[in-house]
Amino acid sequence: MNIERMIMMVGRMVMRRLLNRGVDAGIDMAARRGENREELTPEERKRAKSAKMSAKRAKQGARLVRRMR
């Protein structure tokens, strides 16, 4: 195996991890949007909670897909 292939392999691994961290951070940020609870109506709180749960499920699914690779 030549050095170029090894460098490219390591570069891909690093880029994949950085990209996954970015995706996870974006999902977390979207789920936290509007967390100031006292300003929300009960319906908005319910929607925010369901969005947070959906984000959690999306993260779990993304982790599962990463493991399957």
C-alpha cells in the first residue's frame, strides 16, 4: 500500500467524523430552538417535545447507519 492511499484513507476518516459531528450539532440546534418554556403555549410545548424526540430518533438512526458501514 503506498503512502498516498494511506493519507487519503486517514483524510476520509477524519472528514467523515467531522461531517457527522456537524450533522449531530445541527439536529441538536434545531431541536433546542425555542426552548424558553415560559413563553410557549401548551400546544407549542407539545410540538417542541415531539420535535426533540424526532431529533433523538434521527440521531439514533444516523448512528445505526454509521455502524453498518
